[in-house]
Amino acid sequence: MRRSPLLPGILTLGLALLACNLPAASTPTPQSAGAPTASDPTTAPTAAPDSGEAASTPEADETDQLIETLAPYGVIVAGSDGLNEAELAPIYEAVSAYGERILAVADPEHADNLTPQEAFLAVFGPTTIRVYPAAETVNGLHYALHCGWEGRGSNGCQATSVYPEQDFPDDAWLILFAGDPLGREGPETGVRLAAHELVHNLTQGGGHDPGNVGGLNYMRFAGEPYGLDHVQAFGVQVGLYAYVDEAARADHEFWRRELTADAVASWGLADWQGPYAERISGYLDEFMAATVNRVLAGS
């Protein structure tokens, strides 16, 4: 594969890196961080207390409100040791942004009566998210793991140190997050991490959308090597390590999933950079409009 002359320019971007141990998508800690080991609860994550139990503190009220607000999007969030606003807010920001962006590119005939919540649920599917607030990593190495539809084909998610015998939801995608990275600000923002992981609901293929054969693939749309040039405009580059050079791109399917997740996350958050931002965002509008309208037409 010919290397793009523009690609070296992205090497200096100090954004979070994502590692996916196929078939589960995952997010690694930086090499310099020493990959601290996560805590090891002995029970599965449980839902946050209901509003009656949590009403004693303003923070608990805000946490319950965020959990309730996410539910109509088909996103169920639970924590191993309670949750707080810092962990939930990035998830909500990513989910709600996708809902609005989907409606912006959907044909009126498919979306006239849809709310952002219904639009997100139709396109991304039911999603169960488990957060481990006390953990810096999910398994001593990764910030997050995408466990696929009902956890199928994701052995790595069953071997996590935070909960070694992970159970899987019925009829839903499962994503595991370590709480600390979700609360990050600056270049490695939690919302970028959340937005990236949610896209793996689409890159995995199948699941809630059986017509998504082989999974969403931006490189198939943009073509090679042109799609690699588009990376310079992505504000989200969580998976950059997987497609940064020819050696990283040795795994044909793996790097395309990571690049697609960064592309769609950049689109969902309207997170662009550089002189080609407007042009590339237009390509992503076209790419996602085709995806959104296909799904909504069949729903």
C-alpha cells in the first residue's frame, strides 16, 4: 500500500490511543503510564440507586437524572460501585450529539416524526454500558472494551480484571469503561472516548442491524489511499495507533474499524481540524446520510 504524503503530519497529535483485541474493541493506556492494574470487584456492576435512595445529595440527583435521560436513547448505564456525573456526562454528550446529527442528515420521509432519542436508538441500537468508577483501566491495560452484540465473540471481555466473569445483556451491545478516563479533559477527553466506542456498535456488523453486513467501513466509501489522507481532519483520533503507518495497518480489518470509529466520532461531535476540515466533514455527511437512511428506511 502506498503511504500517503499527508499521513506523517498526524503523528504529532497528542490524542488518546485505542487498542482493540479483535473481536472486541479496546482502548489502551499510554505506554508511559505504566498501565496500572484496575480494581477487582467480586460482583457484577449494579445499577445506580433509584432516586429515592439517592435524593440525599445534589450529586446523586444529577447522576440519577443523567441515567434517566439516557434511557430513552436505549442506553442503559450501570456502575460497579456507584456512578457520578463526571463519568456519565461524557457518555450523555456523545449520545445526544449523535441523536441530533442523525436527524440532520436523515431524509424527512424517514425522520419527520422521530425524536433524537429514537433516531439514536434506531441507528446505534440498544446499548448497555458498564462503568468501573474506581478503575483507571478495564483490565490493567485498556481504557475501554467493546464487547460486541450480547458479548458474542469477545473473549477479552470475559477476562477483565475488574470483573473476570462478565455477564452479557440480551439484545444489546455491551461497552465497558474505566471511570477515570471518562472524566478526562484536554486532548484526551472522555467524550471522544465515549463517541469512538459507540461507533463500534456499527463497525462490528450485524447485531441490531442485520443488514450491516461486514460492519460500517469508511475506507470502502472514501477509497484508498484517499481515506488515509482524511485523517488529518479528524478531531477524534482515539484509534490512530492502529492505522498510523503500514506496519500498524498489517491487520486489514482491524485498522479500518478504528479509522471508521474515529471518522464517525469526529462527525458526531462536529470535531474537525486543519485546512481540509470543511471538505472532509462534507464527505462524512454523505457517508453517514447513506447509513442513516438505510437503517431508518428498514426500521
